Amino acid sequence: MTYHSNVKGGRLYRLPIYYLEVQVSYLKRKHWTPVDTWVVTTIDNLNSIVKEDSKTRDRLFQMIYGKGYKSQKAVRLDKIYSRKQVGFTDKPYNELTESQKRMINEDK
């Protein structure tokens, strides 16, 4: 992970963007049902994706449950079938998630 200074003097961290093909399980009528789908995220840890990436989490809930589902909603990521790096993003330190901050501090 690299960083560079922007015009205002703050650091921008260059994070990889991943396209993942994953198996997601969702809870419906007290049963977990597996589904294969895709995820685009900057987080590479399977457990942290649903916890910290709100855009991905909201997209999965919308795709699986839709607008009209009123009962309990739960989604978990079970497997990563493939991981492909598709690009990079520049983010300031205050916009990073907790797992990304831990990854930066481990690199130092």
C-alpha cells in the first residue's frame, strides 16, 4: 500500500479495488440459503466486508430481500471463489475502515 500527498497537504492512501465472486448465504424463514454473486470492494478480508463496507452490504440486502421484506434480515459471506484486482482508489486516512487502518499500521 502506498500513499502520496494531495494538494492540501494530507496523505491519500492508494488501496486496491477487488472484484470478488463469492458465495453469500441469507436467512429467510429460519433457513440459510446459499447464493453465488459478485462483490466489488477495497476490503480483502471475508469477515470485514459485510461489517465495514456499507455500500456492498446495502447492495446485497437490496438484491436478496428487495424493498418489501419486513422480517429479520441477515447476510453472511461463506466463500471467495475468485479475486481479481481491477484498479486502485485514493482515500484519505479518515475515510478508511478499521481493517484498512490496521493493514496500514502493519505495513509500517
